[in-house]
Amino acid sequence: MYNSRFSSDERMCDLVCGRYSVLQVMSRFGIALGFGDKTVAEVCAEHKVDTATFLAVVNLSVSPVGSDVSAADVSVRSLLDYLHNSHGYFLDFRLPAIRRKLIGAVDCSLSDVSFAIMRYFDEYVAEVDRHMAYEEQSVFPYVESLLAGEKKADYSIDVFRRHHDRVEERLRELKNIIIKYYPSGGTNELNGVLYDIFTCEEELASHNAVENDLFIPAVERLAADGSAEVRQEPLSAREREIIVCVVKGLTNKEIADELCISTHTVITHRRNIASKLQIHSAAGLTIYAIVNKLVELSEIKDSISDPSA
């Protein structure tokens, strides 16, 4: 299971306020702001994002070292979309923005060091572009074929693993060069660029961690299965509570009162439960609850014998 640092029952606003880096994860999953007090599960369901995958990425980004995040429950499809959007973020926004600031902070006409720094940065961006283009043109199509139930004999995700560059390392080197060797008299603008480089280095390291710790293992399992991805997202603790209430015959309003939540939230949870389990009737949920030991038969005999209860 993913790290329990954050869970699906927490409010999304609490995640963002507690760790603002969650904003970047949200944007790459296509999750917009304006979600009020809705839980992570509710927000993910509204945006058609796999909750377990979202939380796995969030928890890995919060604690990349020594994290107990597992790729066992993540969706390859959701990770593929996330990584594709990440490429667009770095190549179309983040790195170009740093370059514009770097041009304004160093004067290449006055210093050979400034010119060399700009050339170093441009070479680095070209390297990142090649790295991500390889993923888009070779790795992602291979994964798409696996998701479609096809397996290509001429490629393996292990090829990607063996040649997976750490694209943040040269950025770290550039940062150290500027700090140690840029001529004295640096401006606030240059310090601002350095701050952006520090942040981008962390973002790229997090991007690599998602690929290494989540994406590659998940694709390996998909390839080993030899079939299209079929994965049942686990129920949250709140969703299990609601199933118990449903099979005991409680109405949506009664469930809301019992659990101290709104009726709207109950309806959203029931919709998510139906989507995850592909069970849409109270009778079906009753069987599921008994099989998975959520309730004892003695607890629900009355509601079974009296369907109107």
C-alpha cells in the first residue's frame, strides 16, 4: 500500500496547505483548484484521477528517502498521463522560465563566465529534451501497447531502467558553478535564478523518483501479466463504513447523520464505491460486505428479511 502519511479521507485543502508542493502534483494530474472542503477521494473522483496513484505520487514527493510507498496499487494509465504532463511542464514552462531569468541576471557581453554559463544551461536543456523525447517516442508507446493487451518483443522496460539518466544532476552542477565561480557583485536577480534552480532540481529528482519507484515497477508487473491493466482501486476506511451502513438498510440521510458528514458526501462516496467495485445494488454490496467480513450476517438479518427497512 502507499504511504499512510496522507490518505484519501483527508481534505484536499489540508494537503495543499500542509505541503505546497502538492500543487505541482495536482496540476500534472489535471486537478483544478476550487474544491472546497472535499476529500482527496472526492476530488480525484470528480477529475477522473486514480486516488491511489495520486496519493502514491504525493507521498513519494513528500518523503522520497526511506519512503514505504509501493507501486503495488498504482494505475499505469494514470502514471503515464502524469509523466507526459510533467514533460510539458519542464520543457514548455519551467526550464524556459529559468532561462529568461538567467539572461536577465548575467550579462554575456561583459563576462566570459556569463557566456559559458548560458551555453552550459542551453546544453543541459537540450539533454533534458532528448531524455524526455526518448520516453515519449519509445517508452510510452511501449507501455501503451501493454495497456492495449499487446506485448512488443523488441523492447523491454528494463532497457529504460538501465539507461535512465538522472536529469537533475547537471543542474546541480550548474548551481554549484554559479555559487562558487560567478564574478563577485552578483545581483538579487541572480540569487532569484539560483533559488529557481534549487527548486527545479528538487522537482526533477521527484520526477525521477516517480519513474524509478512507481512507474518502472508497475510497468514490469503489467508486462509480466501479459494482459491489459485490470486493477481494482482499494476502498478507503470511510467507504467501508458507508458500505456497512448501506447493507444495514440506512438511507443516505441516516448515513450522513451517523458519520457526521453531508448527504452530498455520502452520495459521492457511494458513486465511488460503485465505480471501484462495479457493484450498484444494496444486495450486491451485502454479499461483498459478508465475503470481506465487513459485517456479520446476524447484524443485517432484519434488513434482509424486510427490504423496506
